[in-house]
Amino acid sequence: MNIHTYEKVWLIAALLLIVGFIATITYGSVGLGIAMIDDSEETVEPSELDEDFGEPRVEHVGENEYEAYVIAQTFIFQPDPIEVPANSKVTFYVTSRDVIHSFSVVGTNINTMVIPGEVSTMTAEFDESGEYGIICNEYCGSFHHTMEGQLHVVPEDEFDMTELSVESDDEVELGNETTFNVAVENGMLDDLETTVTFEIGNETTEEEITVSGESTEETTFTVDSTELGEGDHDWTVTVDDYEESGTLTVVEDLEEEEENGGNNDE
Amino acid sequence: MSQATEEPEQLQEIGHDEYNPIGTLALIGLYFVILVLLWLFVYFVEFLGNDPTVIGAVLTMVGLQ
Amino acid sequence: MRISKAGLLVVLAFLAPVLVELRTVLAWVNIELSVLETAIIGGIIIAVILVWAFLPENGDEEGAERDVSNSEL
Amino acid sequence: MSNAYIDKFPAEAKVVKAAFYSSFLALALGGVFGVIQTLHRTDIYRFIDSADYYTVLTAHGVFMVITFTIFFLVGVFTWAVTTSLDRGVEDIRFTWSWVGLMTIGTVMAGVAILAGFVDSIDISASVLFTFYAPLQAHPLFYLGLVLFVVGTWVAGADWFRSWWAWKKENPDARIPLPTFMVLTTMIMWYIATMGVATSILVFLLPWSLGWIETVNPLLTRTLFWFFGHPVVYFWLMPAYLLWYTMLPKFAGGKLFSDPLARVGFVLFLLLSTPVGIHHQYLDPGIAEGFKFIAMTNTMFLLLPSFLTAFTVVASIEHGARQRGGTGYFSWLKSLPWRDPVFAGMALAGLLFAAAGFSGMVNAGMNINYLVHNSLWVVGHFHLTVGTAVALTFMAVSYWFIPQVTGKELWNRSVALIQVVLWFIGMTFMTNSMHRAGLIGMPRRTAEPQYTGFEFETAVGSVGELNAQIALGGVLLTLSLVLFFANIIGTAFGSRSDNLPDNGYAEALSGSDDAPRVLDNLKLWTAIAVVLVIIAYSLPLMSIVDRGGLFGPDITAFPANLESVRFLAFAVEHLGTAALESAGTLAWNTLPEVIR
């Protein structure tokens, strides 16, 4: 077999090109640490995700390190939006409840197939704040084109994982006391020192609390309805940027009101 | 389709030993250069410039910015 | 004619991708062209090629070959 | 009296003609669905419901890349084997039997897909060309695919039969190049279709008939891509065959090197299959190491294509020089650009060179994060199968159709404009698709317009990209109209005695220069099988080990339908009857065979 010199030259050039391509990719993997989606996660049962995978959420797992557990299903992503702080390292765990989807953060190199039974895991660093769209780029059914979500990378100083909830009565009988149970949940690992502000009528009560990492602190505000008087009273509970509000109605005779209400329903 | 006759016919017979595909080498050399430049552009500008990128959980990332 | 009509057609066809991507390449060196400007530049290039193609041939050393390509048309 | 294919092989010409016309019918249907999609997804003109877009997309994909390409290639292969061995098929009824099988298969799959448009029929197969479970099609769709593939297997047996018969009469002769190419391609195809056959017969079909409850989505997906990558080479190999054995002739030259052409095809046989995992770089459940192996294999698969580029261009240049071409580049002017067959194939080759680049990017493992499932990929395969293959097929039809009908081409100028128009249309469409892919625009979606964010372009705007895609799509449709006008015009013409002779290009460096080992098909088959086993056994074992053979508890989408029960019953009975009769037949013929 005689091969023309020019063709030999080209053959060598082509081989160099191929080796060059492989070398570039290897540099990306080893030098820059770009890891592929792999088989490091255990499989899950798509029908029992709540047990295997838990609820969709973001967890704070270390200093500037977060984990996002995302479920893709026709035709939504949960949680939506996914919120993480800037200057953080986030590991995504994504799985599907039904068919094959993808989890693709538009305009970035965060992109994976989401296959039922398998968990895709990938870590990315977010240096700056910004808002990204998340789309499913694998056909998953008739409304595939509507499947989208959001990834919010919020400035570090604006980020927290505080959740505020208030339990209280809607109505109270004149002369009785009623309590507002305020729960402040802190999802971060660090302690949260903050102030709970409770306002009702013209009264304002403040309470300093410290919620340790990954726990919930409860506090109670007691109100004497006599001081408020009969009628509707708006209240608000504020913790940092979070606010819960409602209306407390002070009535003369609670029993009768309820009975009347019941009668009206029938 | 007798149209082959409409084209200029062969003017000379070039045998195996007297033929050097220098034009092919020139064209394919050009192609080689284009491939290398485009590869560098797409990998280092389009791909690495498109961060955040998925990284290993253990490895720290050097030079990814 | 300096090129066969069919050859000219192919050259003009090949110009399509070049013109389309020219704008992207120029934007890389900070020359931003609008669609209209791109179309105008494309028109000028096509006109230049057409004028060149229809220039009468001067009898240079490749005349013999060109006579052949002309004879088909 | 001319010396065209039909004069020498009238019976085979009918088969080839039937295959070509079937493929053109698919091309026409695929084209209609193509333009509907283009206008819909770019939001230029929407007249279908976005939910129906996926039925359109399935039809476009299946008709174009399965029916159009494969019907055309069985025609080309039949022509190549009979012409280069200079003998007719062994049994023309056998030949028609595989044409029949492929046709029935196409109709079944086609009906299942198109019924998706009619709400009153509870049949649908809007599962796209890849039919990833747990998306579920009607069993008719899977059955149709099976019959179609079995048809191609029988076709391959037909060509091997011809070769064996020829070899008996010519024991020491080298396999003629076109036949060599057909045989190596078919061996690759037999190996590759094992994946999809297993996926459908063992998992998807029983699952769609309700005989098994669940499937392992990652397993069926991996088996699909076991077949899904080599299938692109199955489309491409006939185009390569035509570039190697016909294009030099159209250019007025000779094939530069027969031995290197053989080397190229052997490399394709060896490397086409153990690379499928490169479609799954972003799949969970497959270790990074397997992905890296698939990448190195894929990168080396570039080599035969690079070799082809040199050999084919050198063969064309040989033609140009024989026609008086000179210089480094000005020889290009001496090529027969007036000939639509040559011009079309050359332009197809040019765009294939561009496709080579986007293919290299697709092959690059980690760069897949950028392009995976984006419109970039769609741009890539519209350059490969949509241009390198489709434009070559259309252009060469202008030579083939006269050969198999005995009629002169209706209009050569229209033909030239048609191929140039295809080139321009594809340029606009694929260029903007690649660009849109880089900014993250997804493929396979009816409305790439989202409420929560916008795609950001570096240059121009999303609107301009969409306009280019739509413009390209419209030009392509126009090109198709011209193509069909020419084919129909030719079909209605009258017989001509003034046709070029049937034949293929001679070689400058002929088969005598090729080492004999190149013709040792058994050796290459064995190596190919070993490579596939090396590349796939561990990943497949790992996938089955992780997810189980039948996967987790998942629900089928859409859930089983009423007509499935009837079909399940019919298949069961037909299957039993077929097995019984096969058993009886085997029992009856056994004594004869033994004797």
C-alpha cells in the first residue's frame, strides 16, 4: 500500500488534532476540575421520593456551602425559585418524579439530564449575584415548552434562610387573654441574632432572640383583649425582612357568635 | 442524462505517479487552521467563559474565573 | 466572463455563510453592524464579484483553460 | 441502445426505483413537517397547537432520518452490489420481500405517529425519534420499527448472498470497492441494531403491550444510543460510498486511493458502535471513566472522516487537473460546477466539513455542558444528515433516476438551482441554530420563549436568529419543491437512448495496492465485536446493577390505551402461530439439511 506523502502529512496532522482535542478536554477535567455528572449517587424510587429524597429544598451545609435538592416533574421544578447566596458553592441534587427531564441553567454550564430513579449531582460556584432561568431541554410531554424555573443568586448580605410563622386566634372574647406563638426558623448553620417585633393596635413589643443554627426558636406574645377593646385589631410580627400580619377580632360573646356563624352556614 | 458532453472534456490523462494533490493539501491545510482556531475559540471563550461551570466537589477550582 | 455562470452561482452561494458570520466576527473586534449595514456590505461585495466576473478576459497564460470553460455556455 | 443500469439489470432497477420513490415520499412528508416546525418554533406563523408540535417533530424525525435515508441507501446499496459484482441479485422475490417488510414497517410506524393528530383515535407515538421511556408510544410504533429493521437485515443478507455467490466464481479476486463498502457498512449495522432490537423487543414492546410493568429508563436509553450513534454512520456511509466511487467520476477524475477508502470503511466498522455513550455525557448513573473512554473512541472516529476528506478532495482535484486546472486554488474553477450532480455533492461535502467542527465540539466530553440538548446539536445534524447525506442523495438522484427509469432528467438548470438553494437554506438555518445553541436555546421545544428570563445574545438579537432559521427553512422547502418537480417531470418523461453508461470511478491506486488483510471481513467483525464488548459490557452491567433490569416503579406516559389490549391479543396469537409454523418448517427441512 503506497500512501502519498501529502496524505501522510495530513494523517499526522489529523492525529495531532485528535490528540490535541483529547488533551484540551483532559486539561478541563484535571486542570480546571470540571467534573462530569456521574454515578456517585444512590438510586431512588421515583414513586417514593418523599422518603428517599425528602422535600425539595436548599440546605446550608458548611461555610459558604449549600445543597439544593431539586425535583423535576411534568412540567415544573421544585423548589421554584431556588435561592442561594452569591460567593457560595452549591451542590445540586436533581431527580425526576416521572419522565426524563433536564435541569439546565440558561447561559451557564450547569446542565444535566434528569432521569427517574437516578440522582444527578453537580457542584457549581456562584461568585456574583444574578437571576438565571432554568429550563427542561429534554422533551417530556405536551407542555414541555412551559417547563421552567428560576435560580436566584442573591447578594451575600441579603441572604438568609429564616422562616417566620405565627399561630394565633382570629377571635377572642372580650376580657380574655390571647397568645401569639411566633416561631423563627433558621436554616443556616450560624446562629441568628435578631429582634422579633410585635405590633397590635398602638402597642409595640420587641424581643431579642438568638436562634442557633438549623433550629427553631419560639416566643410568645400575650395580649389582654380588655386593653384592646371590642372590634378588629390589625397586628404584625416582623423579623428582619419577614413579616406576618393578621387581624384579631375582639367580640363580646364568643359562643354566641360561633353559634350564629354555624347557623348562617346551614 | 447525456449532459456529461456539455462539460469540457478531459484535456490530459494524469497517471498515479505524476499526480501531486498540492491543491488538496492547500485546501485541507486551510481547513486544519480553521479547525484549530475555532476549537480554541469555542472551548476557551464560549465554554469556559460561560461559567458558572460544574466542578468537582473536592477539587478546588483554579483559574476558572 | 472570468468564471463560468455555474461557478459564479456557486461562489455567490458560498458568500451566504461568509456574510452571515462576518457580522459576528466584526462584533468581536468591536465593530457592530446592523442588519441593514450587513445587507448593504453584502450587496457591495456581490456587485464587486459580479463586475469582476463579467470583465472581459485579457489574454494571459491561462487563456486556454478559460476558453474551455466559456465554450460550455 | 444505451448502457444504463436499467438496460443491464431491468428487474433490479425496479427494486432500486421503488426504494428511491419510497424515500422521496418520506422526504416530501418530512419536508412538510419540517417547515411547519420551523415557522412554529420561531413564532413566525403558528397554526397548530403547541402540544401537536411534538407529533410533527416525531414525524419529521422518523420520516427523514429513518425512512428517507434508509430507503435511499438500500437502493444505492443494491445498485452498488449488482453493478460492482456485475451480477443480478440471486433471487428477485427475496429482494422484494425485504422491500415489502420495510414498507409495512414504515406504514405501521407512520400510522401510529400520524394518528396522534386525530383525537378520536386512541393511538399516538409522540415520543420523538429517540422514544425515551417512560414516554410510551403505541405498540404499533415499536412493531413498525422492528419490521423495518428486520427488513434491512434481510436486505443485508441479500447483498451478502450476492457476494458469496460471486466469491465462489472469483475465489482470488479482491472485493470490488463498492461491494466492500456495502458489506462493511452492513456488518456495522448488524452489530449496532442489536442495541435497539434488545431495547424494543425485550423491554419497550412488551411494556407497551402491558406484559411487563416497568422499564429501566437509563437502560433503554443506553441501548438506544448503542444503536443511535452508529445509525448516523449508517446514513452517512452511503454518502461516503458515493463520494468515493461516484464523485471522482463526476469531477472527471479517478479515485485517489482505493486502499485508503477500504481503511476508512474498516475504521468506521470498528469505531462507530463503541462510542454511543458520548450522547450520554450528561446522564446520571454512568461513571465518568466510561464517558472518557467513549470520548477517546469518538475522537479517533474523526480519523476515517479526515482520511475521507483528503482522499475525496484529491480525487476531485485529479479531475480538475485532467481538465486543465492549475495552481493551488484556481483548479477549483475547472470543476464541472454546471453539473448539478457534481455541484450538489461538492456543496454537501463542503457543509460536511463545517459539520465536522460542530461534531468535534459535541464529542468533547466536558464542553457538553455548553451544548448538550441545545439548538447547536440540531444545527450539527442538519449539516450532517440534513446536508452531507440528504443533499448528496438529492444530487445523485439526478444521475440515478435516469439510470433506473431509463428517462432523461427533466431539467438540469432547475436541478442546479435546487442544490444551490439547499446549500444556502441550510447555511442560514444551521448557522443560526449553532449560534442559538451557544446562548442556551433548547432543542425539541415548541415555544422557546419563556416567561421568567430571556436569552442573551452577544451579537444581534434572538429575533434575528429566529428570522434566519425561518428563512433557511423556507428556502429549503422551496428547494424541495424544485426537487420534486424535477423528479416528477423525469418520471413522466419518455424513454431515452441517450443516457450515460452505468459505472463507477476507477482508482489511481487500485485494489491491488491494498493489503489483503483489508478484505478479511471476519477479522474486522471479530475486532468490532470485541471493541463493543469492551466499551459496553461494564456500563451496561453497572446500569442494570444500579437500577435493575426493569427499573424502578414508574408510570408510563401516556398510560396504556384501549386499542393496545386488542393489539396485545393479536400479537400474542400471531407470535405463537409464527413460532409454531417456524417450528414445523424447521422440523420438515431438518432432514433435508442433514442429508
